[in-house]
Amino acid sequence: MMEEILVTIPFGDMVHYLSEYTIVLFAFAAIFVILAVISLPEKPVDIAFGTDGYTLKETPANLMKFQRFMAIACGIATMGAVMTGDIFNFTLFAAFIGVLNIGIVAAVKNKHVLSAAFSYGLVVMMGTVPLFSGAAIIVATTGTLSIWELAVSGGVPVIAKLLLLIGVLGEGMAPFYIGKAEITRASGAPYILMIHVSSLLLFLRLVEILLTV
Amino acid sequence: MMEFIAEMDLVYKIGISVAFIAILISFAAMIREKDDIHKLIIVDLIELTGLVVVALIATDLAEALILPGLVVGIAEMMAVSELWLAKEGLQRLPTPQRADIEVLHTAPKIIGALLIAYGIFLTGFTGGLIAGLGLALFFLGKNTNEQFLASETASGYAWALWVMGFLIFFLFPSQWFFALMLAAVGIMIKVMAKIALVGTMRGDES
């Protein structure tokens, strides 16, 4: 019965792309998801200048929960982006990582962090245009989005590859903006790490895609 | 078939040139704009130009690709605009204002009941819309804070009905009529709950 159901409902475009490279990236993302699940937020230390005194900034529980959720979701989206064998799914995951990166810092009540995140949000939204355009041009010229098939047939126009690259540059730009959150010592340290991880893995996977197709 | 593709190709080329001109214009607008809220509006425009390129595929696949693209775009739009509100400290909601018209104290019960009955008779999306309007009118007239939990729960069950109908379509295609009815009733209740919320939650603290 179960087999019959699985045969009747094919998983459509949920094509995975397993290679030694993507498995390593997947495992890397998975490790950081687990770290985000089990770790507690750090307490930033403020030193009273000229004395031995110091204070610990507590992270409010609701902020911590929100950031943790966003970090875990971002890790899962990263895992999807490095594993998928469908270019459009890759672009969707990339855009999704962009939104979740905003989410990780959005709850911090600090005007500098918020305006940095706002600027990054604009870049993310602009980045979806070249991303989706690249995927659309690929499907319009070759007739498929599957990386497996594109690896055999080739024929992806250079302009589409360039557009994908520009799009991922936009989505993966987070560390440049989020640096502000770290410089101003905004709370939520272990979760902000996920921003760097997702950006790094996104670039690594994109390089693999561009070399394969 | 071949000449059809060749013809498509020319149309595609023209379309993609127009789309890229639109993209260039919208990005130029983005560079020139300095005000945050205007940037936000222009960035929404920019996203639409991306969807135009996707739409140029012009097959069923285009629709399947536009929908997730649109959803991601709207999610980003909502996240960034919430961020803007937080950044500018504008998250205070306006005080609720309710219509206090005498005829609304009595008439909505009858008209609302009629609309709900007619909506249930219609089923489906249209039925949900009409029944929802009836509910909205009823709540508007009662001039009170209702418990929205009930309609939200109903909405959840309706969604489950809809999914069940969907699964039955695939697993037991012979039972298509039952599945159709499940889906129709489900979507009716779902749309009704949504419309009722739209009608009553304006300016509410909840």
C-alpha cells in the first residue's frame, strides 16, 4: 500500500543532488543547526572603565526564542539550498535565506542594527530579480531546471550564469551588513553565526552549480 | 511545431529585451531615490520585473514558478516593512473606531443570516465570500469584541478538510465527487473565516 502511494505521488521537482561535495556542505550546515538548537545565548560583558567591575547583558527570553527559531530555519533553508538538484528551488532557497537572515537580527532593538538590516533587506529583494531571471532564462533556453540534466546537456547561456551569480551575491551579502550587529555587541551571538554559515555555503554551492551546468 | 518554436523565439527575444529595459529603469529609480519608504515601494516594483522575466517562459511551468516567487517576494516585503516600522518606531496601532449607526443595531442580524445561508447554499470560493460578508456585517452591527478563536479554529478544520479532499483526488480518484464536496465545503469555511476577520479586525489590538 505504502509503495503504491509513493508511486502514485511522485515528489515532482523535489530532486536532490547528492555528491561528495554537497554532502559535506549539508553536514556542515546540519552541525550548525544542531549548535543553534543546543546552545544558549552568550551574555555580552560591559566593563566599567577604571575599575574591576563588569556587567552582563541578559538576552530577553522572547528575543532569544525568536532568534533561535530564525537561526534554525535559516540553517534548514541552507541545507535545502546545498542539496537541491533543481535550479529554481536553489534560487528560492537563496531568497528564503535572505529573509531569514533579516529575521535573525530583526528582533534586536537597536536603531543601528535595524537600519543595517533594512538596507540588507532592500538588497535581498533586489537580488531576487537576477536570481529568478537567471533560472527563468535557463528554463527558457534549455527546457529544464534539473542540474542532473543540465550537467549532461550543457547549453546554459553565460548571461544566465552571470545573473545567478549576481543574485547570490545580493543574497549572500549578509555578513557585510550584519557586521554592524556584531560591532555594536547586539545580543544573540551563537545565532548570528548562522548568517555567516548560510552565506558561505550558498556561495560554495553556487560555484559548484556554475561549474557543473 | 518547429516554426511555432521559431516564432516563440522572436517573441521571447522582444519580451526579454522589454523586460530588461524595465529592470534597468527600475534599478535606476532605486539608485536615485533617497527616502526609505519610497525605496521600499520601488523595491516592490523591482521584484515585479523579475516575475515578468519568469512569466516570459509562457508555459504552465511559468505559473508554477511565479507563485513561489511571488510568495517569497511578499514575505520579504512584509519582513522589510515591519523592520522599517520598528526602525522608525511607528509600530503603535491606531485606536479602534467603530461605526455607530442606528440601523446597524438591528438589520445586520437578518441580512447577515440571509447572506450566510445563501453562501452555504453556494459552497466553494464564492459561497465563502458571501457568507464571510454576512458574518462581517453581523459583527459590525453587534459593535462588540467577538471571540475570534472560534472562527480561526473553524478555519483550521476547513483547511484539513481541503487537504483531505486533495489527497482523496490522488489516492482514490474514483471518489472524486466526495473529494470535490470536501474541498468545496472546506474552502467555503476557510474563505468565510478570512473575510469575517477582514471585516472586524480593523484597528483592533488583538
